[in-house]
Amino acid sequence: MVGALELSRATLRKMHQNLGWAVGYNVIAFPLAAGVFSPFTLSPEIAALAMSGSSALVAINALMLKRARLAGIRQPGEATKIVAAKG
């Protein structure tokens, strides 16, 4: 039960990180591609490449959840402890 709660909290943190990254990218890249900052523009081709890079970073960040050390969750390769019941 404790492991499931920690995993859900870690997942929510990753979701917030990914949402922050996506919003940050969109706030900066879309106005640049639209020409809002006139001397500084971003060609549509470069904007499309940057969007693909943004998607890749979000996916990599989500995969980093596998490396999280969470109490109550056994990591792959760890030995399982068998406790003999008394009585």
C-alpha cells in the first residue's frame, strides 16, 4: 500500500514536470515561429524539429520514473526477503 502511494506521487511529479516543459516550450516557440518577436523568428521547419525534440524529452523524462528509488517498491534484481512466521 505504501509503495503504491509513493509510486503515484512520483508519477504525479513527473506529470507536472512534463506539463511544465510542454507549456514552457509552447510559450516560447510558438510566438517565435509566428513572428511575434519580429527580429527573432523561428522557421516552421526548425519549430517542427523543436516540437519533436520536446516530445522526446517528455518521453525520456517519463522513462526516468523507472530509476526512482521508492520505499516500499522492490527494485528489479533485489533479493526478496522471506520472513518465517513465528508460532
